[in-house]
Amino acid sequence: MFRGKKYQESVKLIEPGKLYDTKEAMELVLKTAKAKFDESVEVHVKLGVDPRHADQQVRGVVVLPHGTGKTLKVLVFAKGEKAKEAEAAGADFVGAEELVAKIQNENWFDYDVVVATPDMMGVVGRLGKLLGPKGLMPNPKSGTVTFDVAKAIAEIKAGKVEYRVDKTSIVHVAIGKVSFGTEKLVDNFKTLMEAIIKAKPAAAKGTYLKSVTLTSTMGPGIKVNPLRVID
């Protein structure tokens, strides 16, 4: 794969095979982010789990202390008082059956997170094949099926992110923007890593954190020492 001149220059700043401490790795991420836009900073964690087994799934949510740098659009499925509550809390779209029809008929996906009250899940379930593959289906584990819609919306807007292991045993999460600077990004990184460590399944055997890599959107990957991620 051909890489541009800026990428090649960035790679020269990284010591091959070295496992960096968190702060040093983050500083390198910022140095190697050479794009003309405010790149996202991403974390990629390889876990010692087998996601084919239900008892080795790793999934959860965490509110990053400094947010993600992205304003998320929230769609809420609710009726009556809960719909009013969602609107007052700053939901971008609120509705019921009419929104189901809009998504089905217009292939409408102009939102980032979907929240639903439990009594609406029978209706929302019809959208499983459309929302599921996009990771948008409300789920109690991620706090998006709840009667406390105001709290859910507030957390999402404040920087709540979901982490979940994929079929290759890797968790991918964006933790902010290059413009945040080292300190805020390190705070966000440590908050995420603490949550992932706490979520270790009892059935996982051997080394849990196999590798931890930090990167900017267009930059090279920088390996963090898995034993020092929350030091």
C-alpha cells in the first residue's frame, strides 16, 4: 500500500518495536498527525477473548471526561410525557411509529445514536435489520433502552461512547480530537482503558490486554505498553 510523504516522515519518529508509556505515546500521536483537518484520535485494543462465545463478549459504555469533540445527533423513540421529556433534554428527533415508517421507507439515517423507552421496543424491533448492521439498535447494555431518556441524552451529548469487541477480538474507539492536546486525551484514554479492564469476562483466560495502539485518523499506529495503560 502506497503511503504519502507526510506519513513516511511520521513513521520515522516512531521507534520500531518499542512499547511506549501512555503520555509519550499520546505526544507522538499529536506529532505524527499531519493532516490539514482536526484528526480524531483512536484507540485499538486487541483482547485475549474469543468473541464467538457469549461469556467472552466485552461491551459497555463510558462517559469520557472531555467528550469526543463530536456533537452527536440523538433520535428517541418515545410517546406522551417521555417524548416531551426527550425534547426538553435536547433530543434531535423524537417520535414513534411515524419515525419507524420514515426509516423503512426513506432509508433515513441522519442521526448517530438511537434511544428508546422499553415500551417502544416492540415497535423499534421492526427496524432490527436496518439499525442492527449500523450499530444503531437500542440496547439495555449500552443504556439506550431506558425510561430515563433525559439522563441518556445528557450522557450521550456529554461524550458517552460505546465500546464493544469485534469478531477479530479488537475494540476500536475514538477518544477525541488532536486539538484536545495531550492532557485531555490521556484523561479520556485512561477512563476508557479502566472501563475495558473492569469489563474483563470471567471466562477470559491468559493475557487480557494483548496490544494497545493509539493513532490519529491519518497517522501511523503507536504501541502503548499494555501493562502501563492506566499508570
